[in-house]
Amino acid sequence: MIARAIWLIFFSCTFLLTAVPAHAHGTGEHIMGTVTAVSETQLDITTQKGQAMSVRVTEKTEFRPRGKDTTATRPQVGDRVVVEATGKGADMTATEVLFASPKGKGASK
């Protein structure tokens, strides 16, 4: 009985501690994938599941380079991205774009 109670408390604490960081990351939709095309107003991405998506970018979109091989201020074709976006479908707008060059690619230009 005591072992069961301890196990339940442990499980509950683990669940609560892992749920908080996921919620704190933002309320938008998250898209992970590889950039296939870039323009001033749009990013085309192939997701990890192979789905092609387009996300609008604006002057308010924040671009955050990650990784030692990433020197560009905006993502380039072939870079890996995590995009936080608002809206749905064709009306998705990126609020934040984290990006990095894939291993072995070298520095982005």
C-alpha cells in the first residue's frame, strides 16, 4: 500500500514537472522540419513527417540562429527549423523561427 502511494506521488510529480516547460514554450503551433525555399515573406518547409508547408514571415517574426555552424541571420535552404506560428493552414504566420545548419553542411551564407 505504501509502495503504491509513493509510486503514485512520484508519477504525479514527474507529470507536473514535465508539463510546465511544454506550456511555457508558447501558445502557437510548432512546426519542425527542413527549409526548402525562402523569400522575404515566406518559408517553405518539409516537416519531419514529409509534409510540405508554407509559413508567412513578417517584420515581427523573430529569427534565432542556433548552433556553432550557423552564422546567417535568417534561415537558408537546407537549414533545420522549429517554427512557432499562429493561425491555421494557409494562414499560418511565424512568430519565432529557431534555425541551424545541419551537421556537415558548414556555415550558412
